[in-house]
Amino acid sequence: MRVHIATDHAAFELKEYLREQLSAAGHDVVDHGATSYDAEDDYPDTCIPCAEAVVADPESLGIVLGGSGNGEQLAANRVKGCRAILAYNTEIAKLGREHNNANVISLGGRFTTNEQALEIVNVFLTQPFTQEERHARRVQKMTDYEDAHLA
């Protein structure tokens, strides 16, 4: 699977760890940065291009990382067609894919260990959308709103 990944300085080491682990597991990992640690970088500069790449490649999924994951999720969700969730455990990751057809996961590097983050990401990458009518209907309502109101 193609996995797009992005971070700011606050989760730079976590991004490097996940990139290495996911590549070793056979995923095609596309790194949208940061490419080096810079305490003054801004998460929208990497997270928005990551979300755009996921939307442009519907068979892929994305990971955005930061200190808390909040700003990164917000930035990713500015991209039309992106459905980013903030997850701190495997159950949230599972439900985000299963019920919301989320295509991007956001994690807080200050709140998860490398090993916890990898476990959460692996659940996210392997859990399919249920396609149940009620879930599909709700996702479609969000898509319809985007189509009608967002450029």
C-alpha cells in the first residue's frame, strides 16, 4: 500500500521511525517532510501536501504527525476529500476507518511511544471501511457538503 506521511519538528523522530518500519513491512512510503529537524517549521507546510496526495491517490492512506496531532488533523482536513481522524489508541483508529472511511490518521508524538504509534497505524492501514449503508450514507453527506460549499 502507498502511505503518505508528514510531520513538523514535534514528531520528527516518530516520522522517521514509522517511515522505516512501514517501508520494511513492504509499504510504499512517500515522505512529505519535514526532511530534517527544524524547531521553527509549520505543520501546514507538510500536512496539507500529504493530505492532497492522499486525495489524489484514492488507493493510498496518510499519516500526519505533530506534538498533539490536533493541528495536523485540522490542517489535513482543510483539503477537500480528506477525512482525517485523531487517534490515540487502536480502537479509535479501527473505528475511524470502519465507520468514517478515514483516509488520514493524525497522531501526537508527545502522547504515544514509537511502538504504540506503529500499532495504531498498522490497525488504521489494515482496517477496511465497512460499506454498511448507514456509514456510507453519513460519509456521503459530508462529501455532498464539500461538493456544494467548498472550492
